[in-house]
Amino acid sequence: MVKGEISHYKNADRYKVANATDNSFYAEEVYGNDFTVTVQSIPKGNYKVEIYMAESFHSSSNKRVFNIYENGLLISDKLDIYAKAGKDTEYRFSSSVKLKNQDLEIRFESVKDMAKFNAVKVLTDKGSVIACVKASELSKTMENPGTGNPIVCNMFTADPSAHVFNGKVYVYTSHDLSNAQGFNMRDYQVFSSSDMKTWHDHGVILDVADVPWAKEYLWAPDCVYKNGIYYFYFPAKSTNGEFKIGVATSTSPTGPFKAEPEPIKGSFSVDPAVFIDTDGKAYMYFGGAGMGGQSTPWVAKLDDTMKQFDGEPRRIVGADYWFEACWMSKIGNTYYLSYSTGSNHPEYPESSAIAYATSDNPMGPFKYQGVVNGYVSGWTNHQSMVEYKGQSYFFYHNADLPGGNTTKRSVCVDYLHVNDDGTLSKVVQTKQGVGTCDGLARIEAENYHESIGAKKKQCSEGGFSVIFNTNNALVFNKVELKDKIATSIRLRVANSAKGEIQIRSNDGKKLGLLKIDKTANGEAWKTVTGTIKPITGTKDIRLVYKGKNSEQLNLNWFEFYGSNKVIKKMIFY
């Protein structure tokens, strides 16, 4: 058990510690300003306590100093791991303790930088191990319980860059330290999901120590795939104090990534976002005001190596109110440049919003269109957009994790919808996120997890609806009914001719069938109700439309009933 404000750091698989008793101790580390590790219910007796640590970050003494207490007694005063053992070398601290059928509490208190540990062993006076607590085990107690946003709860993450590789969504993030006093991030992380609910932590993919030319400030990254190689782009302050942009490569989306020995020639500033167009040409969008030092964003073509510019960077025209955090998306033949406004937008002067501009050319000029994401908790705002299984998602960060603030942020995701005229509907930020559906509330049709042919459109009743042709389907993952038994379903529909909706579990089992008569036109809405086989708990639901080839169904929303009684609980956005 652990208490106090802590974070964990997952080292790369290749990380090795000299003189390690067990290198698995050093797979992860727990760190924080003041935290306590508790080994519970130890029988009466005399014990030896061994605390295993290695300095994985600092390269000199007097950089990390902390105290260790054992059941309130100071046992190590101003411990400096580097001074004791050097870098990447095991230091084992031993003490003796007499216990009387009680818990053993080991408190770590920062003096300078963060206190940390990798493992604790408790041994009898004869050397038998009665308890071994690893940092990797404690980090599991910090994992996201699956309740939605933020999607990562075991550390502070920011600047999400989302991409689909090999049938999964990968989100590359910067990593805010738990004792952050500014934005001096030191490594990058990546997380992946195949269902938008369960996010797998792949650990550190690149550390500042692995970049020969970089000194500090590993800010917002991006990653793309081309010709069998994953290219990871990142900014950092070089050893001469200037921001440059680097590239690292890997044959796997989860790394490890190997950094080029020098930054991209002619690069400058921060926040690279790389876009590969349908013709195979690649472009980098970058720049930041403030510490980034720029008054406009920039765009540069990348050459065939993906490691150098193809020509000089050009200023981007038309990104009104821009501050930082460029991201490029393409919908149809239109290029969407989104970016953070800082305090530049007159309607969002207190902190950052996400605005966007469009063009028919990836290098612009662009035309400002509006704001797609408003204020978040914390001052900064950074985004990416991705399409997955026919649904569009908007990734961003806020400061909603306990202990969070502007420099300790957390990555979130919500749905992104496009209006019929091509403009972007403003994102609705939610706590629930996108991983589950509340089966006790009305479920909006456009908030699906997978579309087989069906398309979103603006709805005459407000918001969005989904148009089905025959045999089109929508999948809704993890519909949570909890202990409610649902025996019927109600749908809000409009259709051009007679048809039917099949309600199935995602494994194909038929749960119900609703016959739907023709309405006056495709926008004449009515509510239809039908019975289904009783369901409870958490289910994946598939809605399939059957009609003649030219006939369409328009679905606005649906909701489940139990015992012929409408479930009252609703979510208001």
C-alpha cells in the first residue's frame, strides 16, 4: 500500500542496473515529494529491511537528496543515491527493526528533487524473505480504473499525439513530473488501445539522456509511419540553450526509438506535428510563441528520408490567434490546421482554446474558422484528432488528476463531430470520455465506437443523427447497465420506407427486432419501442438496419428500459 502524492516511471525494457540483485526491481520506480510505503500485518519479531534504489536520471551528486523514515524514526538523513553508488548502479540501504504484530511504514521525504525507490524487502533475522514490494506493483494501484477521462491516471501526461497503427490507437505524450515547477519534461511515453477504454502503458520510448544533442525541455512530440519505419519527432533545448527539433526511429510503434545524433538541420522552435498526405508527401507544422520564440506557425516539406527538410520552412498565413500546438488533419479534400490560442483569442482571454483554420493546400494560405475546444482546467491546451473505426476522436489535456495544475496535466479524449458544411462542431468535454456508454441514460447515435457504412449528419432536432443504408450497422462498446435488467429499447427514428432494426450483441446474438413504418420524410421523427431479451451488466451492442437498397433510416438516439419503466438517470453535458 502507498499513500501520498506519487508518480511512477516505467524504464525502457533495455534498461540495466549495474550490480543489480534483481534487475526486475528496476523496471519501474515510484517517486514523489513525500510518500509512505506500507507493508501490512507483519508478525512480531526482529527484521532486516532492505531498500533498493538506483539513480537513473542525475549524473552528479547533490541533485537528488531525501530522507527515509521507518515507523516514524529517521533511518537515513539526506540520502544521495548518486553519491553512494553513481548512476545506473544499485544502492541497497539496510536497517533493522523490531515489530510487534504491526504494519511497517517506510516514509520517503524529499529534501532536493524527488524521493524515490525501486523495491523494498523485509527479511527475518535468519534471512528468509517475508515481503518484497516492487515499484511496479505499487504503480498498479495507480492505474486508471476505467472511469473515462483522464485516460492515464498513473502519471501526469500532456500534449497527446494520436495515430492509428496496426489496428490500434497509439497516443504519444510528453510526461510532466510530479514535482514540476515548470515544463522541464525529460521523457516521452506511449499508450495504446483497441477499444478506447483500456489503455496499455508501453513505458518510456525516449529519454533526454538518449538524445546526444539535447539538454532539457522535451515538449510536445509526434509520430508517423512510412516505408516500414516509425519516425518520432520531438523538440528539445540543445546544449547551447536553443530549441531544435529532432527525429528518432524504430521498427515498432512502441519503440525503443533511436535518436539521430543531431537535430534536423535548419529546425527551430517547438511542437512539431508531421502530416503525410494521400500522395505520400510529408509536411511538418511547428512553432510556438512564448519560449518557442515565434510570432507565426511554420510549415516545411520533409524529404524522402523523413529526417531533413526539403527546402526552407515557410510561415503559415491565416492561423488567426495562434500561440502554439499545430496539428494537421485532412477531411475529404480540405486541410484542417488546429492550434492553441494561448491568451490571444478575444473570446478566450484567460487561458488557451483550440482554434482551427482550413485550406485546399497543405501549405496554406489558411482561413480561420472558429474554436473547436474551449477552456480546460489548467492554462495550456494541446490537441490531436484521429479517425478510428469510422468514428472521429479529439484528444486533449487538462489538469483534472488529483494534484494536477498547469504543469501537471492529464490526457483526455472525447468525440469529434463534423457539421454538414464541413465546419467542426465544438467538442463537448466529459468525465465519462469515450470508452463506455451509460446504459442507464439516453445514448446519442453519433457517439458510437464503430460504424459499418453508417454516416453522421446534423439532425433537425439538434445535434447529430446517423444515416443507415440497408445492412449498415453501429457498434456501441461497453454499454453499462450495472444491476438494471433491461427488457425493452426505445429509439428515435425517421425513415423513408418500411424497414427494421436488429438489436444484437457484438458477437452476433440477436436480442430484439423492431419493425419501423415509413414516416412522411427522412426528417419526420417518431419514437418506437420494442422488447428485447433481458440484458444486464456490461454489453457490447450492435444496431443493424435492414431495408430495401434505396431506403434509409435516420437514428437520433436510443435508450434501454427495465421492467417497463423508463430509467430516470440522465447525463447532462
